[in-house]
Amino acid sequence: MHPGARRVGILLACLLVTTAVLSGSTSSAQGDDGWELTVCADPNNLPYSNDRLEGFENRIAQMLADSLGARLTYAWWPQRRGFIRETLREGLCDVVMGVPDQYPLALTSEPYYRTSYVFVTRSDRALEIASLDDPVLRDLHIGVQMVGDDYTNTPPAHALANRGMAENVVGYSVYGDYTSPAPLAPIMQAVADGDVDVAIVWGPIAGYFAKKMPVELKLHPVTPEIEPPFLPMVFSVSMAVRQGDEALRDQLDRAIEANWEQIQAVLTEYGVPTLPIPGAPGSAGASAPPPKDASATGLRRGQGARALVDRLRSALAKLRRWVAPTAAAGEEGGAEGEELPQKNPYTGDEEAIAEGKALFSKWGCYGCHGTQGGGGMGPSLVDSRWIYGGDDASVFKTIHDGRPNGMPAWGGYLSEEEIWEVVAFIRSLYKGDPGKVVW
């Protein structure tokens, strides 16, 4: 339920439905010298990557491989749900570009850029949209990148639904038409053609395709940056390696630092709108490199993420605290304060499952755990691969208390009954081996 600060992957943005490998690993234009660095990437996903190596992630990956003295190769795989699990974690590659910083299914590098969702309008329309709360939106047709039904959509889609503007929305698939050389372009083309008045688009997609439209388009960052209680519109973006591969992660960190200016130049060339990275010095509106001597300045791995967490805590203070300390939980009769059932009393209860589904949507759990709990920025909730234990008591405790440096505690928002209803909904989605059921 915590963005881990960064879905496509949303980001997000989103890492969505897994399909088969389109082709085996292929080498880049570089020669055969050096050790092999294999990147898993989508063969038809501009502006990020394609099998003609025309994306900005292709460019940056080659830059870093050259810096490391490595021979860059690719394992091509459509970027759908389960992408990380079916590629990086299965050993098909060493690196995945463009994941949210602190992504829980992998070990991430220092972020190399930070961006947001943006409002996209035609310049000649002279529309001035200040934020998601701007009353003018209620009279407009709004293009939004969509995933599925009301419980499985992108942060902007849910933000509009929360404001009662679902009927204003015109949906465009986050996958696009895969037979097209530019599957992600239609939402931008719709703005240019006047099919929608405004679109809310992930920054790299908007910036890249805006430059290719026949009319001038205007981009403006979406505000507020946080859709309460904890659904961000802004993410820092990193590279992912397998958990435990600190050596490669550290090599990438050094290569990112050494090539910082060149990386930013590539992002600018592709029109990617960037924001300052928390914890790193830099001018307004542009990403900034880590200091040359991180140990001397005290800026170490994770400090940028901690700075973001501090910022989010401050922004949400007027609503409620989002971390419920163990002591406070005990005082409030939470998981530490009294003995809780070891088994969910609502398992299989259709009414409780419906309530849990509504809570899952209301509190933005989809923002991290993806389509119907199938995984995205956070792990899948519908199989038996539970990171912190899959029995009822463990799942309740994870939701109630949160995880250090990861998912926030929800005990300060949800009652014990509501948490059990959410667990009942999650259980109803299970698609794994019946023999592994522990509830």
C-alpha cells in the first residue's frame, strides 16, 4: 500500500500483465569486448525503449555500459504486470531501467531522474488548469491513461473519481496498440486532435510525444503532488538489480554519478520533464547529481528517499499521522495492545469482501499493489509468494504496523474490522496453488 516512492511504473507507469518473451537476448552495437551486462526492456515502448535502440533508456543503458567497460545486451519482454518477477527475478537479465526508487521487489540504484504526471492541453486553447481541484475540469473531457475497471486504474484516474469526475474521463490504455510503432502516443494525439480538452499523462510520455504533434501542446505538472492519503503523482526513478546484488548496484551508482550531466542531457533531448531529486542539490526544475564525495557530505544511499518520506509526512500531517508507532498502537488497542484473532473471521464472507474491495480502492492500495492486487510498485497479493508471511496474523500485522522504510502503517486509518475486511478481499483474489493456502 506504499508507493515505495516510485510505479509505472506507474509509475509507474505501471508494470503490468506479463506475456511471453518476444525474442532472445540481442547485443547492442558495441563490440564483444568486456563483460556482459544484460538489460530487460520492452521492444516497442517509446520513449523508453525499443528493439531498434531508439529510446532514452536504450541511450542511458549504453552510456552506463560503456562507462563500466561492459558489453550491453538485451532480453526483450513486453512491460506488463509481473515484469520484474518474470524477468529480473528469474535471471533473464541483470538490470531493469526505469523503476520507482526503493521498489520493493528489487534492489534499486540511486535515482537518475524525478518526474510527475502532467496536464496536457493545446496552447491555442489557453486553458489554465491550476490543479486537480480546479473547477474548470468539471466542464472538460479529460483523457487519462487507464488500466481496467474502477479498482485498477492509474493515480490520476482515481484522483478524478474521488472528485466525482468519472463521467468526464476518456480512457486510453497504458499498453496502447502494440502493433503500432508508438503504442503510447494516442492520448497525446487525442489532445492535438481536439478529441479531449485536456489529458493527464505520465511526464516522459507527454514530453516526448508533445514534440512530435502537429500543434503546440502545453505541459503543466499535476498538483497536488499527493492524493490523500498516500497516492503520489510524483516519482523518483531508479534502475533495478536483483535483491542481494549490492556489487552491481554500487557499480551503477558510480556510473550514474560519473555520467550525470550526460544522462540529464539525454532526458532533455527526449523532452522528459524533470524535477529536483529530494536530498540532492540542484537548481529548480532540474534533476541534480549526487555530490562527488557522498561519504564526506553525509549523503548516503536512501537519504533522498528519507527526505521524500519526511516531505510526505509533513504534507499529510493535517489529515492524519501515516505512521502508527508500535507504542501508540498498543495504547489504541491495536495489534500490540490486545490479542487479535489468528484467523480472519471474514474469510469467504461476501459482504466483508465487498467492503474490503471498497476500502482497497478508497485508501489507494492499488497505487502500489496494482491491478486487483496483482502487483505493480508493490508485490503481488494474489499468489503464495508473501514476503513477510502469508498467514492471517502476519498479513494483519503488516497492514496494521507497516514495514520499516517501506509500506506505511494503516492502523491509524483502519479499524481492526476494516483491516480484516481488506484481508478477506485479498484472499478472494488468490490464484495460486490451493495446496499452499495457509488461511
